[in-house]
Amino acid sequence: MKGSGAPTMKDVAREAGVSLATVSKVINGIRVGDGCRRRVEQAAERLGYRVNNYARGLKTNRTGCVAMVLPSLRHPFFAALADETIACLGQRGYRCILMITNFDAKAEQESLVLVRQNKADGVIALTYSRNLEPDPELPMVAIDRPLGEGIPCVASNNYAGGSLAAQRLLELGCKRPVVFHVASRVPAEPQKRVSGFLDVCRSRNAPCEAVVVPSTEGEAPFFRFLEERIRDAAQEYGGLFCTTDRLTVLVRQFLGARGIRAPEDVQLIGYDGVSHYATGAYDCSTIVQPVREMSETAVELLLDESRRARGGLICLPVRYAPGGTTRDDG
């Protein structure tokens, strides 16, 4: 490399054996072949090349920042989604402005203003406001909840996840499985977990029951349901599918305090599959969401204008994993 100054994009292109245009695409998060991207990243690392985000922003009228809007970080799925998305953006040279709205509709709407004020180049959002008004010109990708034409939505295959939970409980001998679901204030993809569960049970002529509770009522109605049927919980039902791992853990604790054990007396399956931060183990048997793939897909859609413009729902495959609350753990 000539001179003693900092390496340039031309130096990286020469070192990687690719065109300057290819280096520019990689640096700006535009899709290229995996082989080319790796060569550029490795060449940049060898040369010590660093992107000058300020200069790039002046030239391209872009900030190099993406806003991510989440309702909370207390839920392990939301926290895992934030972690993976920030990592994916960082790999593409972008920073992340993380905004936590605490399910507040006004805060969700205000978060979109960042892009209009040119403080962020786009938004990846998981929102619950009934009255959210996304700008159709705003670069945006939704998670779990379709927001309208022209805005891509990334989700796990919730219907398939509910179906998989029902199949597993029936295969494990549960006579009359039940699904517990906390219903969002707005239509969203996770509601399909219940539909998938019930459809499988009905297709196999298996008695089943759904307990769907509005999010405003919390978990108390589920505990009342169990309390009223405590004597029959093991013999009559045998299996419960809770549509989040958090609810599964709470149900297990409630039943355990009353002498009903999982999986010995009743089998439980949750949904999310976020592993424990210390051990890497699942807190319960679960339907695992592909969090990393969801994050990568959302970032790629946001940064690739041609793909983002097609909009639509993208469902990614889920899988079942035993986690100590079903009898298939050996």
C-alpha cells in the first residue's frame, strides 16, 4: 500500500481482488455474494480499514444508524431479538438506536419521527399500537405484526409452531390438550399459534380447548382456570401449550406449588426457545423461534431497497426442542 496514510476503499478492493463498486456495496450493506463479502471484510481487517461514517453520511445523506423499536427488554424474546439485530447491523457497518416504548402508543409513533428528522436511515419495529401511522415513504420493516402494504413483515411460522406443539403433545399421549394464549391488543402473527394448535387437534379428532385472555387481564385468568380444574389437570388434560415460554414457566410454578409436577403429571410446551443466559438450556420444552435468522432477514430487507419494496410477510421455520417439561427428555 502506497504512502503512510489510512487505507482507502481502493486499497481494500485491490487487496480483496474485487471492484471498487463491490467494496462500496459491502460497506453500505447492499447484498453481494457471500464469497465477495467475506473477501472484502477480511481484506478490510488485514489493512485496518475503518469506515468514516461521518464522511459517508455527508456524501450519501445517510446517517449509518437504524432505529429499532421494541416494547420491552424484560421479555427474553425481545432481548434476544435486540441482541441479534444490533450484531447484524454492526456487521454491515451500521449503528443501532434502540428505543423501548413500554407498550406506549405515543412513544411508538414518536420513534418513527427519527427517520423523518434524518436521525436514522430506517426502522425495524415490533409494535402494539392500534393507531400507529407508518409513513409509506419511510424505510421500515415490521416484526410479528403486518403494518400495511409496502412494509415487509418478518415472523416465525407461528401457525406451524402451534401445529407442531399439538402434534408433539398428542404423540406423547395427552388426552385433551389445552392451549393458553395472551391476546395482543392488535392483530398479529402470534395469534396463529392458537389456530395451528386447534386445527391439528381437530384433524385428529382429539378433544381440545383454547383459553385466550386479553393482554390487559394478565395471567390471573389462566390460574383461575387451573384452580377450578386442579383435580383433573393431569388425568383429564395431560398437556398444556402456552404460547410463550414465560407463561409456561409461570404455569409450571403454579401447578408445582399444588403438587402437580411437570412432566410427571402434566406435560408443558412453550413458544420462543430463548435459552438461559448462563447455561444455554431451555427453561421448558418449547417451539424455538429462529431469532438470528429473523434479525438477519429484517436487516437485509431494510438495507436492500429493491427487496423491501416488494413488502409482504416472510415466515421463517420453527423447530421443537425438549426442555424438561415433556416426557421425551428420556
